[in-house]
Amino acid sequence: MAGKSIKFIDKLAHRRAMRRWARAARNAGETPLDELRGTRSAARLLRSHLDRLIHRADERLALPAIGSTSFPRPHNADWSWRPELWRGPLATKGLSSVQTKSMLGDEATLFHDCALSELTLRQLRNQREEDLAPYGLRMDVFKFDGSFLSLVIDLPEDAVRGMRKTHLVGMNAIVEMEKPLEIFGRLNIRHGPNTEQIVRELPLHQKDVTVEFDLAYSKLNEKRVERAWIDLIFEGPQMNQVTLRDLTFSRRPRAAL
């Protein structure tokens, strides 16, 4: 009974507050200026709380759910992963005039050699029905006077633990762009003093882009694998907007040669 009484009191207080603000809005044209200044200050403070509430509610109630790790995986995958940038909200949502080696989150780093950066990065909330990733990444490139532009994704320790030359490393992406450009994916694996590199061009004519890096043709020293990362290399990116709606990775053993 006590709980019901509290809920009733809360509803009653809410109705009274709504009537009070509705009355203040109706009378704003005739309210004395000294009183109006105080009412305006209170309204602005209330609005800041309401805006923050609505923003957080929209994020949590919108699909896909924040933190989602749902995406198609090969049936025999022994590891799969969606980076944090596409999985949950970052403390820093975006960067402008992005300098080389700037990080967005703990796993994504942008590299370029522009003399003057006219690049922006921004995490955005995915809200389309077909999206499985809660968030996406949007990159705007205006004038570009450099010779290279790449987004580096550091793979977690689980990606290299138990890595063998019999593995295929898969990368899936959903990419949108204002105008066509070429994007290459380069898998880098550090083993001892050496770094193995495998490059694949992303087939951007497909809606869901899939590439696989076959380690069978590498010179990987399985006993000395230390870390791995992916370079997404953008060719001719000037005056373009590229949106990565999703980016996921997986690892599976290949069929015997």
C-alpha cells in the first residue's frame, strides 16, 4: 500500500508541476520582467535535465541495443569480435581537424600525412531497422593534401591467442559513401621482430562487405605471435563522406589444403 501511495503522490506532483509550467508559459507575455527572469532560469535548468533524460532514453530504447555483439559468424569460428566504437557510446563522440595518430576510443587510430587536416571523425547512433551494430563511425574528408589515410583497429589479445597458419581471419563491414572510392584492408601480425602483412581490397559493390585473410600463404611464426591490427586504407578520399555502419571480425580454421 505504501508503494501505491508514493506513486499516487508522484503522479499528483507531476500534474501540479505540468499545470504550473503551462500557466507560466501562457502568462509569459504579461509576467513582470523580474519574475520572468527567474522563471526563465528555472525553465532552462529544467530543460537541460529533460534534454539529457530524453537523449539517454532515446539511446537505450532505440534499436539495436547498446552493447550488442550480435552479428553473423562462420559456423566454425573460434573467435569473433565487434570493436567498442561500434558496440557502445564513447566518452568522446567525435574529433575535428583530426591530427595523425589521433584516437577515437581505445582501439581506433587515424593516420595521415596531411599538412593541414580537414578531416572529422564522429561516432553516430545507428537506428535503421537493418542495423545490428548499435553505433557507426562517420568520417568527413574535405580538402586532402596528403598521400595516405588509414584507420587502424587494434585487435584484442584473444584474436592472436592460439593463432595458426591454418586460420582464416574474416572482416565484415557495412560501408556507405557519398561517391565511389577504393578501400583496402591490411591485416598486420607481429611475430618476434617481423610483421606479416596481408592486403585485400574491399568489394564495395556489395551491401555487406566481406573479406578473408588467409594465413596459409604467410610466413607466420606461430610460436612468436604478439599482436595484430587492421589498417583500413582509403584511396582518393577527398571531398567525401564515408560511414562505417558496422565492422566485425572473426577467425576460423580453414579446410585442409
